[in-house]
Amino acid sequence: MMRAILASPRGFCAGVNMAIESLDLAIQVFGTPIYVYHEIVHNRHVVAAFRDKGAVFVNRIDDVPPGATLLFSAHGVSPDVRRQASQRQLRTIDATCPLVIKVHREALRFAQDGYTILLIGHEGHDEVIGTMGEAPAAIRLVENEASVDQLDLPADAKVAYLTQTTLSVDDAERIIQRLRGRFPQLVGPPHDDICYATQNRQQAVRSLAREADVVLVVGSQNSSNSQRLQELARECGVDAYLIDSAQDMRPEWLAGKRTVLVTAGASAPESVVQQCVEHLRDRYGAAIEYRSLHSEEVHFPLPRELRAYR
């Protein structure tokens, strides 16, 4: 009989919960269409559900009619985007995750203090674009250890580092150590930038993957933290697959497997996780085992623009 271990914590984090609740409430209060700058979170099911409710996702402020309501996604935006929205006289609602706002503030502080900021992250990610926009002249993007060696900075440069909140903890630490090797004077933020939810989900996979023959990570392909969970499981020596839904499961992945570990990225709905678990139970007769490694009690308040309506 197959055993399916359901890891916890998994799925929605406090920032995702806040962003989704914000968009739901904004639709109730202001009606539709409600415009959203980029995807509210990186999950296909969540985005499709909000499209059905009347949300319109845009990648340019020019695509929002003057005077309309615009919600900034959980990943944050640059000051330039905020200026464009103001010039277009948009009613804005800021659903940026507070942990991303923390990184933005650190970038501003380091830039004002004259540091060159080495931002560890993935080029093109919405969060990275927003953070770099806070101090574009002062920030250099560092994607991997090799890019550390390519930095054209003097050995005594005044440098600080920040990280994208959804990185692999292990990858980020390797890059930071490589930076310290080049720049012993490197300084960092007072507290780790990688968010609590990302770290907790990675720790659960690291601890439980050793018991599994295969790992299924529920999440969309454009979800950074979901991709990191898949990578981490593979680094533990286990086959791992990132799936958007039960329909993505391939029989050859599970043939002959006795133990399956199921987890989910921080933007994956629990309803989709349960559909995957039901598929394992119905098709493979899997016995479900619930394993919890951390308790998460974090809650973020709604954006100030919506608090009066709750």
C-alpha cells in the first residue's frame, strides 16, 4: 500500500492570505472591474478564480483606465509604478507583503548610507523588479555564485546584501559566503530577508524527504518558492515534481513508489492540495499521514485603504 505524507506547514502564507483577502474585499467594496498590477500571487488557480470574479491583471499602468481602482500585488512594486499610478489618478490599494516592504526599506536605508547593494535574487521576478526600483543606481543583482566573481567592484567597496524573500535558504547562504570571501567588509540586514514561510516549508521538505520515494510539490511553474521546494527535494536525492493540479500527475512518476511526500508552495490553495491527496487515495489506495513540523500563527493586517470596510 502507498503511504502519502502530507507536510505541514504548506500552502498559503500570511502575505498571500492578506493579498487574496484584500482583492476579495476590494471587489465587494468597489465593484468590478478591479485592476491588479501583475498577478495577485503566482498561482494559476488563484488568478483564474479572480478573473472570473471581474479582476483584470495588467503589466502596464497605461492599461488601467484613468480614475480606476488598482491593487498592487503581494510581490510589491517600484516607486516609479506608484508615481505612474498617481499621475493617472488611480485609486490604489497596496497589498504588498509586509516582508517585501521590509526589504524595500532596507534597500532605501543602505542606498542613503552610500552602500552598493548586492541583491540576491532571480532576474525578472516581480519582487526583484520592485526592490531594484527603490534604488536602481545603487543595486546590483546577484543570481548565483558565479555572478559574484563577475562583479566589477573594488575589493574595498562599501557593500551590503539583501535577498529576495522566496529564495532557497541554502542557495542564498552559499552566495552570501561567496560574497564575504570577496568582500569581508560586507554587511547585511539586521534580520534574515527570506520569509518565515519559505524557510518553514523548506525545512519540512528537508526533514521529510528522506522518508519518501518521490515528492510532489503543488504550485505553479512561475512560483519561485514552489520551484525551490522541488529543487531542495532533488538535492536530498529524491525524485520531485512541481504540479499545478492532480491532472499533472503522471503514472510513471508513482509506479512502484511506496511513500509519496506532498507539500505546497506558499501561493498554492489548500483545495488543490486536497484534490491531489484524494487522487492518491482513490487511484493508488494511499494511506494519508499528516506530519507537522512548525506551527504558523502569523497574520498580516489588511492594507490601510481597506481597513475601514472590514
